[in-house]
Amino acid sequence: MANLAVVGPALSKLELCDLLLDAAVELERSRSNRKFSRKPVERLASALSYASRPFDAAPQVGLIDPTFYDSFERLFRVQKTDTLESIDQLQAFVGEVVNELRSAEDGDVSSDAAKKVVDFCIGLHQELTREIEAESRFVIEDWRTSDIQASQGLG
């Protein structure tokens, strides 16, 4: 499970992937009336709130952290029947999930709402992992010839 005490600017796609799976597992436990931990759900709600906040450093992007914009946008197109016409719709989409997560933190979530959030978690996890895989293909430096390897005596 992800071990993040504070979710903030250093949140990576991999860390968000861990949070998504951890929260999905805990929500599935709650749906089956089993004991579950609220911490992963709380951490994910904080992470999503942070990722969908107004992003001052990149005003041309609008209201979504540019690191996660593409993944949120693709998931919106898959899970919603609406056409994405503005960034506000995307932020509202993520906000709905955050509100459901906040309700789940209090143990106040219906089975249908939990399923909706679990579907979101799994869908966003899939989008992020596809993106990570695609980005990893662009790594052009061969680690075996790296200066770091030589300086650490790994060669």
C-alpha cells in the first residue's frame, strides 16, 4: 500500500496509481460489509483535490494540474456521455469523486456510490499506467553506460 503521510506537489503518477488501487480495495471491502481502512480513501481524496486545484504556474492549462490533465480528460470521455466543452466540467467530474470519497471516509457511502468511485479509481489507474508505459518508451539514455554507474562502481 502507498505510504504517503502528506499529499502535495511531489505526487507522481506512480504514487497516484498506488493511491487509486489502495482506495479501490478499501472501498470494495466496505461494499461487502467488511472492515476497511479509511486512510487510503482519505489520502486519495486529498490527492485528487490537490491534482484538480487551480494551478497558478500554468494559467494556459486552467484548473487542472497539467501532470494529470490528459488522464482525467480521457477518463471523462470514457465514463461520461457528455462532450467535454470546458475545463470546469473536468474539474466538476473530479470534484464529484472527491465528494464521494469524503463521504466514504465517514463510512457514509452507498454501494452504488462506492461502485462509481471504484470504477473511477480503476479507470484512472488504467489511464495513468498507459501514460507511464508510453512515456517510458522515450527513455533514450542507456543506464549501463551512465556516469552514475561508473561513479558508484557498478560497471
